[in-house]
Amino acid sequence: MAGKDFRAALSNMNQAVRPGNEQPVVKKQKMSLAEKRATMHGVQTYLSDEDYEQLMLTKIKTKKSCEEILRDALKQYIQAFK
């Protein structure tokens, strides 16, 4: 148990900002969703807000249809072994 506490303390120590290495204070500005995505990695970085929203809606629909297919397949599997 003491070993786990030591690892946690060491991890926290490594993440701490040391004197002389302070991070500059940056004012947070409001960004649009497109600007936020531009700072991220991945396929969504070049999509407009509308295109990104459409992509997410398509993703949700696809996930739901896959879940329905799996649910039906599981029902058939259970019926086959009753």
C-alpha cells in the first residue's frame, strides 16, 4: 500500500509547476466550435459547424442501427439455443 502512495506522490510531483517554469497566464477567449476543432487532431478539424453536426448525427444513427442489428442477432442466437 505504501508503494502505491509513493507512486501517486511522485506522479503529482512530476506534474507540478516548478519555480522558474511558471506557465504564462493566457486570457481565455471564447472560440467557436470550428475554432476549437481546429486546435484538435483528427478528421473534424476542417469541417464547418454544420458539417460537423451532420457528421455527429450520422454517427449516432449508424451506432443505433448497429445496436439494433446486434440486438436482433442476439435474439436469434438465444432463440436457436432454447
